Amino acid sequence: MPERRTTPRKKFDYYLRVVDDDTREILGHLVEVSSLGFQLDTTKPLPTEKEYYLRVELTPDLGNRPFIVFIGRSKWCKMDDREPNLYHVGIQMMEILPDDREIFLNILKKFGK
């Protein structure tokens, strides 16, 4: 499948959990990020084109609050080539408050490689 992204992504070496804010279920953790979304590694496949109310838990050095929340839409999901119990999911950020977006962009600058 040809690459369709227009915004560059950065590898993310800092472990940040992503939680479904409605169910409190841990969905996975960030592995690549861009200013418009991120790749999530998870242990179960997620349906595509589904919107989630997501929470990213923060440590005190990342922000002045314990978490940021936003609406994200799953855009694609594929099984890992080497680990059959690992899935990669592309999440597009749909709605985020300006303060939370600023924290997200600061995290991207600080830990994205």
C-alpha cells in the first residue's frame, strides 16, 4: 500500500499509555507520533474508522496535569510482522483542547526522534 501520510512522524521512545476514557481500558502505548496523530501498539486489533475518547497519562515532567484527553479516530490496523499478538493502529487526532494540544506538541518535541 502506498504511503498516504503528508505529516512526518517521529519514533517515540518514552512509554506513554493510551486509555479509552469511556471504558478506562488501556488500549496500548504510543510508538510514533506526528502533530496530527500517532501510531499505537496494542495487544488486540481495533476497528477502523471508529472514534474514541482517549486519555494519555502524563508524568509531572510532561505537563501540569495527570492526563490529556482528546477524540481520536482509528484509521488503520495491522498485525505486527514478527509478533502475532501485537497490532499497530494509526490514530488521527480529531478534537483536542488547545491546552492539551500544546502539551502533546511539547511531548513530541521533547521525546520524538
